[in-house]
Amino acid sequence: MPRLAFPIWSLVVMLIWPIPSVGQTLDELTSGFTEEVAGEAERSIDDLESGFAMPDSPPPAEEQAEFINLPSWLSVDGSLGVLTSYSFAQDAPEAGMPDYRGYSIMRSSFELIAEAAWESWQARLGLKGFYDAAPELTDNRTFYTTRYLDEYEDELEVAEAYVLATISANVDLKVGRQIVVWGKSDTIRVTDILNPLDLRQLGLVDVRDLRLPVTMSKLDYYIGDWNINPIILHEPRFSKTPVFNGDFFSGSGLLPPTDEPAICLDNQQYALALNGIFRGWDLSFYGASVFVDKPYLAWHSSIGVRRYSRALMTGLATNVAVGNWLWKAEAAYWDGLRFSNVVDAEKSRLDMLFAFEYSGFSETLLSFEVVYRHLFSYDEVLAQAPDFQKEDLYQYAFRLTRDFLHDTLHLNLLVVSNGLMSEYGGFQRCQLEYDLTDALSAKTGIVFYQSGDFAGFGGIGDNDRVFLELKYRF
């Protein structure tokens, strides 16, 4: 039984038991939202948190632009943030190793987004970056590798950067770095495969804030209730994972070098989505030929190199709204997966998700996701390092969100488990966010981790931490 399982479920009961259902429908709960339909409808719990109308709302974008003397076709916004976390469960380090106790993050960050619109054209350019003072101020800098400092101490990169052209009444073309969300789940990904994730520090934020934009060309063709969405991914980009001698690194030493596919004509990736949106439900079909976002170890002249295999994925996803319930399902079939411990063999895998959201309690939303993954033609050597593959794997995520004080205080409880009892790793996060003003918010919380041999969860059980974040949006 994972730690905090009983306290979290007890807190859930205390929070929702005394509150009678007010019979809110899903449409009533989401009526204040602005949705962007880009080939599909994405609805996440975090959208629900950010979509409620707030008191003393800021002036319209036109008035803001006039106030700062921007032309009418241009808008600029962004954010400034400060995040710190304190690890309280780490042991004293071995000689010559970093000390993970105490302040593990002391990060200042920014994001700047410029958007332009004229006639049938739109453009977006985003920049973001951070500087983390923890390696310097905690006297760990001399123990970290150059690679670690490059990845964790500071960063500056182009976020979303694209041009969108409305070619006709039912045809749009978007080219550039962008995020395209497939599927209906909010926490565990099954068909959402086009954008990699930033996994360097697990559990602190939700998936919607972890996606990394990829350079692609996306066409949207609308016909009746359907949208046809062919995509070419020009940039092979992969998830950012923990690096050697960091607190979330699960290996025992330096990893072999990675042979990442270059940006060239032969390495273009292709995807196609067919999305239908109907009254009370929607349905999506997916197909893709992409590089798998997990490398396998290949050997060349007794030298190990991590490479990325190319595989085919076909899948589908659906939402069905019934009263206060939103039911979700996804399925994905992979063909052509490569692993380190079976040389020159390709495997197939079936992933299935079932989920629901319930909004019948006042100011409260409950959600549950469960995923079953089955690897065909399983070989026992796949259970060994570095593959750590299971023939059958269950994952689940439970979330409770609730608003207090006229929607200015937001509670978010999240439990993520690999295996029925987190035997392959997991975490629990309890988080409170308070809107100090329309532009300034404060967030605090605690995260508990369980180690396991699922990818990214090895040896992280001592990373339990509390965190505090201040963010100013402009």
C-alpha cells in the first residue's frame, strides 16, 4: 500500500461527503470557458481550474493593448515565477556525491508570448527560460557534472512559434513549433504521442504544463461534424529526462551516448487524425509513423549506443457526457517497438484506457483513469535492466479538485500509481493555489514518491518534498 493512500482517501471523503449534489450538468460547469478547437476538443482538469470566471476580471485585450501602446494587431503577455522546493526525506550523501537534502530547487523563470493577427493570418512566438540558484547556493556545484549543470541550472528556448493561415472557410494550415494534443485523458498518456514531455523533475506539475512543442505542419479540413487533420512532424524531438547524479536519475552510472535522428527528409514523421464532435459525445481516430520516445541500447563494435526506433501507432479515443458524468476511453496499438535485451526483434503492444469525471458535488470535480498495457510475444529477459518491461501493466490516476472562497482558493489532490499498489513506482501530490490578485497567485504543496522499476521511478522514493511557487501573469 503506497504511503498517503489512507490519508488522501480519508480527506476525499471529508471534503465531499457533507455536500449535497446540486445537479450541475457538464455544460453548466464549463459554460464560462473559451475553447480552442484545433482538430479536436481537449478538456483537462487544469482547464476547469483556470476557466472559471474570476471577480474583478482584467480589461479586454484591446484595452490592454491600447494602454501599453501596442498596435491593434499585436498582443504580448507572459509570466514571471519563483519556485522553491525542500527535500526532507533524503539521507546524507556518500563521499563525493551531491547532497540532495534541503533546498533542491530555487528557480526564477519567465515566459513571454507575442501574438499577431491580421486578416486570415495569425502568428505566435513564445520564449521561456529559467535560472536555478540551488546548485550554487547549496554548495553542490562542484559535485555536479557539466551535463547536469547544462540541463538544470539555466535554460532559454523557443516555445511555441508558428504561423496559422486560414486558406478557406473550412481549411486551416499551421506551420511551426506547436503542441497538438491527441486523446481525452488528463494524466496518463495513451494516444497523446506527438509532443514529448519535460520529465526532469517528476510530479511537481501536470502533463499539460510538461509538453514540449515540436516543429510540424498541420492541416485542418472541416466537413460537417468532422475534422480531418494530416500532420508532418519535421523535428524529431524527445522527452527531457533526468541526467546522471541528479536526485531523479534512476541509473547507477553515466548512460551510453544517444544517437538522435537528424532533421532531414528521411526522418520526417507522419500522423493523421479524424475527429468528430457531436451533441453530447465525440470520437477520434488516429494513425502515426513516429520515433518512439524511449531509446533502446544497440551495440556497434562492442560500443553501446542508445537509439530511437520508428514504429506505427493506430488508435481511437472518445468522450461521452451523461448528466454529471463524463466517460472517456482510449486505445492504442503499437507495432515495431525495439528493446535493449532482445536483439533485432520488434514487438507489439496494446494500451487501453478507461476514465471518468464526476462534477455532481458543489465546486468539486473527481476524476479517475486506469490504463492496461499488454506486450505481445513477451520474453522474460525484457524484465531485466535496462528494459524493465512487464508483460501486463496496470496504471491509474485519481484526482480531486475543489474551489473555495469564491473560486480564489483551489485544492488539487493527485495520486499516480504504476501497478495496483504502486509496486512499480508512483507519487501523490497535495496542492493549494490561492489567487492573491487577478495577476498574482501563490501555490504550495507536498509530494510523496514511491520507487519502482517503471521508467523514471527507479530510486526516487527519498525525493519527498514540499514546494512553494509565486507567479505573476501580465
